[in-house]
Amino acid sequence: MHSGNKEDPSAQRPWPNEEDRLFSTVHLQGDLRGRSVRGGALTVACQAGRFVLNTLSLVIFARLLTPSDFGLVAMVQPFTGFVAAFKDLGLTFATVQRSRISEEMVSTLFWINLLVSLLLALCGMLLAPLIALFYGEDRAGWITVALSATFIFGGLGAQHQALLQRQMRFASLALVDLGGLAAGIAAGVVAAWQGMGYWSLVVMTAVSGAATAAMLWWQSGWKPGPPRKVAGVAEMLGFGGGLTGFFIVNYLTRNADNVLVGRFLGSEALGYYSRAYLLLLLPMRQINSPVLPVGISALSRLRSQPERFRRYYLRAIQMMAFAGMPLVVFTLVCAESLIVLILGEQWRPCVAIFRALGPAAFLMTFNEAEGLFYVPRGETVRWFRWTLAVAPVYIILFALGLRWGAVGVAAFYSAAMVALRFPSIAYAYRGSPLRVSHLLGAIWRPAAASLSGGALLHLAVSSRLAGGIPPTALVAAGLLIYAAAYLGALAVLPGGRAVIADVRAVLSELRAAKTVKEAQ
């Protein structure tokens, strides 16, 4: 039984039936750690599936389409993505983060999301002629119209996704994620096979969005009621407003490089740049992406317990660094072989861009450090302010890099990330029990071991013996050498064995949870 409070009228009563359990999180508290471990494992498994599907689609599309096809769609995506950044007004995380919600609240938010998505689809279509004029490319305008129509799917599924995440139903979220992605890729490949060119990438986006929305409704089992005036909705809109502000400014900043490359260097250069960027960040995203929904769900329940919050937070950062840093270093050392193997010989110009982005990718292995801190604590407005302050720095550096082509833009991106990464974290922690030194304590061992293993791998792949080895064999052998070097270096570092033991403990907890579930 919970006492009443001002933020939610439904808090004045207990949760009497299963329907209310969709909105309550009381039943999660007893096994929060276990749910987090299992949820993290499920989400990692889902991301592994996403990685396989995305890599397979990269291999297939790279052989069916041209760099110009990718460049055309990449021209449009910064603009459609900017409009889409408004699609849920941050209300998905508002539903996850809030301590108490009601059915009336979520229904009202659903209709707000749906109305906003319809308005955004219209705005995107109205922007189409301007985008075509900006690039001097009529095809870009028609692509904009088609992609804008897909915004409706985001509005239809936002609150259903939030409810699944709030309840930590990560198996359902994994099923939705993989099912929607697989449907989109399958449709896109068929379209490309039929000679639809760049339109096949649009088909992939549309089918994936529709399939994801349908599966979210199926898995959540929730149907929205009519919108109502409910106490607490205005507060959630304020939280979402700060988060939306961050998303918008962050999106503009992160896509300014694509806009500048496409506008001043052309669609082919943008095709190479966008593929190099995607290929480098794809493995790392498979590690970071699972941490955000699981971490926010758990940390939102712990924000009133500072010491438990700090321990859970730093453990999550350490796990990201443990897996992400060696993966980035390995891909950078084996860049040429990987790009030829995955994309084909015609994509060799990506190699220099790929390596120039390396320092940024290495620091982005713990890119969720701010999100895991700001969102559970409800401090999204501060996050927005910082992002707004540093956005001009990134954009100016991107513009300066144009003088040296796409490689120059990539190098200046890395320079900006190196200069601003830790000041961003210091600003986030200001006034809290966390310090930058705490984060450094969590990541320095994986960082040192990754770089040490990378140096050894570089010596191996640069030797004369490696000269005639085919790319597939070189990547496979390099992976074995690097894995041994990384784990060996980590084991000899002070406290490195404790990091390995912590990873083993998480895996043991997962196996134990699986055994109990099977026994039941």
C-alpha cells in the first residue's frame, strides 16, 4: 500500500488487478538486479541479432546498389531525422522514468504522440521542395516525401514501447526489435533485387516501421483509451521537453557532417563517408544500445538510493568499456581487410575515413554515460543546455575539415570529440556524488588493455608473413590474436582480474537465473 502523493491520483489506491500491474513497478523491486542482468543479456543477444542482420544487409546492399544510391538517401536523412526527433517529445522516457503512472496518463500521452507524428509527417512533406532545391537534386525531394510518411509509425508505438520498457519486459522488446528489422531488410532486399535502386532503402525503412508498430501493440497487449485532462501530464511534458531539446540539438550536430559533405563534396563522397561511419559504429552500437533501456529502467528505480545508484551506474559503464573498446581498436587495425570483406573492393576509399573516425568511436564506447545519469535523475534540461552550448564547436570543425575532403571532416569530428568528451561528463556530474575520477576508474583498465592488444595486432598484420593472407583469414586470425592479447593485458594490469571476475559474475548470475527459470 502506498500513501497518496500529488503527482498521480492513482497513487492513493493499491494495485488490485493484473491490468494495473501494467502501470505499476512495485513488483519489480524484489529482483531488480536479476531483472537487470537477464534484461541486459536479452538485449545484448538482440543487439547481436541486429548486428548480424545489419551486417548481412550491408553486404547485400553494397553489391546491389551504388555509392550514389546510398548518398542520395543519406542526403535526405539529416532533414527527415531532424523532423523525426520531435516524434515522441521525449514522452517514452517520461513514462519509463516516472515513479507512478496511470492508464489515463498513458492514453493521453499516446494521443499526443500520434497527433505530433501526423503533424511532423506533414512538415516533412512540405520541406521536400526545399531539400530538392538545396541539393539541386529532384530525387532527394521525392525521397523526403516518402520517408516523412513513415513518421506515423513512431507515434503509434511510442507508449507501447515505453510500457514494455518500464516493466522490464526485454524479451518482448527484443522480439519486436528483431522482427521489425528483419521484415524491413527482407522487403528492401527484394526491392533492390527487382532493380528499384535507392528506393529499396526507403522500402526497408517503411516496412520496418510498420512491422515494429504492429508488434509493439501485439506484445504490450494495451489499447489506449480516450485522451483526458490528467494531473501529472504537464510535468511529464516538461521532462520530455528537455529530452526532446537534447535530441534535436544532438541530432543536428551529429548530422551536420553529412549535410556538409553532401552539399559541398557530392553524393558519392557522402556515400563513402556514411558507409565508413556506419560500419565503424555498428559493432559499438550493439553494445551501447542495450545498456540504455536496461540501465534507465533500473536506475530510475534507484534514484532515491545514491550509493546503489553510483555502484550500478559505474558497473554499467565498465561493462560497456570492457566490450566496446577492444572491438573498436580491432576494427581500426583490421580496417582495410574488414571493408573489403564486408563491402567489396569498390569501397576501399572508406578505409581512410574509417580510421580518421577512430578516436571519436573509441570515446563513444561509453557514450551513454550522460544519458544513464541525466534521464533517471530527471535532469534532461541540463543535458539540453550543455548540448546546445557545444553544438557550434562541432559544426565549425566539420566545416573546417571540408578543405581536406571527407577524410578531413572525419578527422575534425574526432578532434572535437577528444576535446569535449570529458568536459561533458564533468558538467553532468556537477553537484552529484559522482566525479570524473570515478568514471576513469571504471574505464582505464579496458582502455589500456585494448590499446596494448591493438599495438600487438598491428605488428602482426603489418609483418611480411601477413602480406599474402586473404582478408577472411587475416580477420579471423587477427581476432584470435587480439582477443588473447586483450585479455592477457587486462589480467596483468592492477585490478584487471577483478574486472574479468565481475564479468564472469554477471555471466554466472545469468546462467543461474536461466537454470531457475528452466526448473520452474
